[in-house]
Amino acid sequence: MADPTDRSRTPPDPAPAQADRDHHVVIVGGGFGGLAVAQELGSVAGLRVTLLDRRNHHLFQPLLYQVATAVLSPGEVAEPIRRIVSRHRNIRVLLAEVNGVDRAERRVRLRDGGAIAYDTLVIATGATHSYFGHADWARHAPGLKTLDDARAIRARVLLAFERAERTSDPAERERLTTFAVVGGGPTGVEMAGAIAGLSRQALARDFRAVDPTRARILLIEAAPRILGTFPEHLSAYATKALERLGVTVMTLSPVEAIDEVGVTVRGSRIPAATMVWGAGVQASPAGQWLGIATERGGHIRVGPDLAVEGLRDVYALGDVAMARAEDGSALPGLAQVAHQQGHYLGKALRARLVAGQRPAPFRFRSRGNLAVIGRNSAVVQWDGLSLKGFPAWLVWGIAHVYLLVGFQNRLVVTLRWLWAYVTYQRGARLISEREEAAAALHQQA
């Protein structure tokens, strides 16, 4: 029998007791910003980190439109959060949905009734779609923020061609092969170009009664031009490039109504079976959780160190935050902004909590504005440098592969793109029975 007083044996693991004394950082949201904060705090002595997200994966949203148009499969733009941070023993990942914050008790409330205590709270919950007061439009014109959104849009696009193949009514066939993309920002431009590529290249020879190359693709924008954050000459190039793909660009065209059979623009009714929303975003309700006033769109005001104004030990970053550049302008809701903010905040918290140092203010370093239009066609604006066409397309591809999480995803996406480029084919043109049933219910609504 072993002697219980024998100190020569390995002592029990003291980690749980030590963890109780460590400073607890709770991060809500596993997107670019939240994940970067966690990685910077990983394996730091004296800190323990809990990362909360309602999904178990980190999603590369900039390539979601390629899932929606059958270029990539869902697993190629997502990676399990646990796998990403598995080497950091001080990071705990919880699959949970937050619905409130008790600031007095320093606890994050969960939808299932649980709660997580924090010493420092980081809000990185991102944004969702904004329909400008027309929430009913969401049912007919889904946006593109999640894998479920992408799969639903892919099913609607592919089923539209399947139904057009079966119908004998010319008017209904035209409606089924009309696709309306609302919003002329990068998401809308990329989505419209990708649908054009799908219909005019990948599906061109697959049907007999319907000709996919004659599909009508509309890009609808209320402003005078598309890609309003880009220089005017790049916007003009993008318009011409889309038109060469067969996309009809409609500017100065605010949407007035959307229902199950079409869209109304400037008083004119446009029958369409598939509509995609890319016109606006709304921050997550994190400001309501904190009980504070927010900017228009629900964005949380933060200081130069990303601390929430008026609150102690609470920070916000990414699309949920209203952070400002040195000149006072609002930082854009881009992945590169959230990514840089996450790395900055992780280092700043480490310096503040471990070394007792006061960090310098956050400074955003632009990596350029990028938007892809189609095959061999993109636009890039980086400080005084402007690129368009094939060189911009190469820069766009390299930048997106670099930002993907995980070597396997980078390799697979690169090979998938090369295959699609050489063969003009797309490999993820699948419709599940569940997606078909959901689309059927939408048609019957």
C-alpha cells in the first residue's frame, strides 16, 4: 500500500486551484477579432481565457459568397475553434449563446440560464443584416453571414434552374432565372459576379429546356455608383466588368418592396425567384446587454484602447464596435480591421494585466480595399496604389488564402480555385433534401 505521506511521488495537479486565482478574461465571439485576442493571451501565465461562441467554428466570411455559388464547400471556409486554440491550455472554449451581461456581478448571462463570471470582458460579436426597418424582407432576400445563409442561398440558386427546366411557362421560366442582388458594396458585387460565373460557365451545358447563359442577373444599388468606398475609376471598371459578365447594374435604384415573387425598384415590379441581400449591416445586440447607449446601427463606442466608454474592464472590437482612426473617421467593418484589433487588444491586455503597463492607442494599418468581380477581374485600392484586372485578381486571391485559418484550408482552397480556373467547373453543386424542403416552403409562402 502506498504511503500517503510520501512526498517523493508526483503531487496532484494544482491547476484547478491555481486557475481560480488567475485573472479571468471572457471573450464573446470567435470571429477574426475574438479569436485573435484569445491567441495572443494563449499560454500566458496568470491568465485564463474563456471563449464563448454559439457556433463551434471560426468562419471566414469573406469567402461565404463562394459557398453560396458552389465554388467552395462549407468545410473549406470554416475551422473548429477548439482545434485552432487547442495548444493553449489556458483557453477554454464553450459552445453557448450569450443574452445579457450583469455588470454589477461581473457575469455573462447565457441563454440556457447559466452564467460565466469574468474579470475582464471582451465583446467581439460582430454584426448581422440590416433591412432598414423592413424585417419582413429577410425571409425573401437572405443575407450572407453564416454557413446556413450560404447553403440556403446556394439551394435557392440551384433550385431556380431545376424548376426552370421543368416549367413550360415562358414567363415563369424568366422569373425563375432572374436573380436580384441588393447592395453594390463588395459583398453584392462579388455575389453578382459569382452567380454570373455559375450560370454562364459551370451550368452552361447542363440543362436542355433552359439556357443558363441567358439568366438575368441584377445588381441593385441605391447610391449613384457601386463600390462607393473605392475610387471612382475603380467603380467604373467594376461596372463595366460586371456588364461584360452579363450583370445588369442598376444604380440610383432604392428597393421599395420585396416579396416571394420579386422586387419593386423605383415603382417598377421585377419578377424574380432568387433575391440576395447585401445592402446593410446591424451590430449585434451587445450594447443592449451592457445597458449603454450605442451609435446608429447598434455599434458600441470605444476609446483608442478599444475600452467601452464609461465601463471598466470591458472592451469591444470588430463590427460591433465604433472605433475611429487617427483622423476621427469611423473604421470600416472589414475582416482586416477586426483581425488587427484582436491582435492589438490581446497584446494590450497582456501588457496591462501581466506587466502593469499602459498600452499605446490602437492604430489601424490598412492592407488595402479589395473586391473580386469574376474570372481574372478584381479591384484593389491600397493607399495611393490602384490595381484592376488580372493583377488585382492575383492580389485578391493571395490575400484571402493568407487570411484563411489552417494550412489544410489554404491548400484545399488553392487547389479548388486552380481546378475551377482550368476546367470552368464547380464542385459543390449539391442540394440536400432539407434545403430543398425549406426552399419549397419559401415558394409556397
